[in-house]
Amino acid sequence: MTERSRERVSRSADALCIGPSTLVWEGDALVLRIDEVTAPWPSRIRGVVRLHPAAPVGCEYLLDAAGRHRWSPIAPCARVEVQLSQPALCWRGTGYLDSNAGDRPLEADFKRWDWSRASLPGSRSAVLYDLARRGGDALSLAMQFDAQGRVHHFAPPPAAALSASAWRVARGTRSDAGSTPRTLQRLEDGPFYARSVISAQWLGEPVTAMHESLSLSRFDSSWVRLMLPFRMPRRAG
């Protein structure tokens, strides 16, 4: 997080301010007010995003054996409202909020991961999380959440490959036996990260899922590190 200097960042129990943008709990809604300039091609983005959790989930998962990295699905079932003035866009639908925390850089302990989340009938959602650790072992999480915040673990579906990204980042997911997942739309494609909308089948249900693949081995390479300042400006202090 190098886009802002230390003086432009502040945090309290219910708010986070980074430069002119803020993230604040207002009642039961998490409200993000955005006022930024995009990079690398400058353009203005302004507006408000509101996330209304159906029922917060108070659980945390250790992603490595030493407990250095933790993942919390804060609001896996949520309603989201987006109202942007620049560009003039609005949207309403289901959404998701989680948090990652760690005591060491991700690339020190992981080679890569694939993550995906989809809405299910009955105001439920499901998350699949596959991680390859530096030690050679792997972790696979498969869970569904209901509107009351209850967590139900299930056996991960069979692994399935997706086509590599334009930057040749390997991408994979999981889908019920006999089904074939496919990419519907590519949203972000970078040297070490790809985000897409995919179709698959989970728990016998056809789903449209948000999917991401992160190559931490690629991120840790010298040529990618040299490219990062062009995408993410760096401020002193």
C-alpha cells in the first residue's frame, strides 16, 4: 500500500481513511466513498459503494501451519449498492467481504492460490480456496454460508483447469464431477494476478462465480518487481 504517505492514512475502530477515500461502518452498512485517480492511465473515479451484510461471520482460518497467515470471511452473504458519479455507473446485487492478515509477506510462504465465490439459491453463498504452500503441501477449503451466518463445510469438488491468462498465469478451479467450468469474462489480467467471472457447478447447482488466481512465485520475480511502480505509485514516508 504505497500510493499514500503515512500522514494520509488513518484508522479507528469503525473507519479507515486513505487519502481522500474512506471506508466507514454506518449502522449495519459498510460505506466506501471513493475519490481517486486511476493508474497507469489517469482518469477520475468518484462515488459510493454500500455493503449490507446479511449476517457477519465471526470465524478465522489459518492458511499455514505456523499460523502466520489468516483469512476471515466477514460477510460472505451481502447486498451491495454501487453509485458512481465519475464514470456515471450504478449497480445493485449480491456481494462479499473478507479479510486477509499476515505476519510475513505472502510470497514467503505461498507459491500460488485460486479463490472463487458464488451465490447459491436460498440466500446462500459458497467459497472455494486452494493454496499451494512453499513447503510443498496444499490447503483446500470448500464452504457454504447461509443468511444467518452459519458455516457448512463440504468436500471440495474435483479440480479443473481453466485457460491461462494473457500473461500466462496458470488458472484453476473446482467443479462437480461431469461438469466443465469455463471463463465467461476476464476482468483483470496482470503479470501475477487474474480476476474473472466463471461458470461452474457446485453442490449440484450451476453457478456464476467471481474467480481469482494469484501467482506469488511470479510476483516475487525481479522483472515483475521492476514493473510494479508503474502500476502502483510510491510515496515516501
